[in-house]
Amino acid sequence: MSPEMVIGFARQSIELTLMLCLPMMGVGMIVGILLSILQTATQIQEATLTQIPKMVAMFIALILAFPWLMERMLTFTKDIFINLPMYIK
């Protein structure tokens, strides 16, 4: 395998990982910001108050995005297996 192929494979892997994390992390960030605004408005400064809603929101985002996530992972895996002879050279 040439260095360009290794770099390309690593780049694709990192891009896919970031893309798969984006739905859950985005929802977690939005819920965290909304809860921070709510805590500031009500002057309730309890750190544990934000954890459960964020976890639930991220779990719901995972459930909703799961078909898309699986499709992306399966496509990437199929591409790896199809191009395996080229990687071995």
C-alpha cells in the first residue's frame, strides 16, 4: 500500500467517524445550550439537572438517525471489502 492510499483511507475513516457523531453531538449541544439558558433564567445551578435530558435527547437522536448511520457504515465497509485487493498490492 502506498502512503497516499494509507492517508486517503485514514482521511475517509476520520470523515466518516465525524459524520456519524454529528447528529448526536449536535443534539446534545443544542439541548445543553437550551438547558443552560433555562438554568440561568431560573437561577438553578445544579449540574446534574442537565445530564439526564441531554442523554435522553442524544438517545432519541441515535434512534432516529440509526438507519442513516447504518447505511453509511455498511457502504464504507462494502467499499473496503471491494477494494481489498487494491489495498493489499
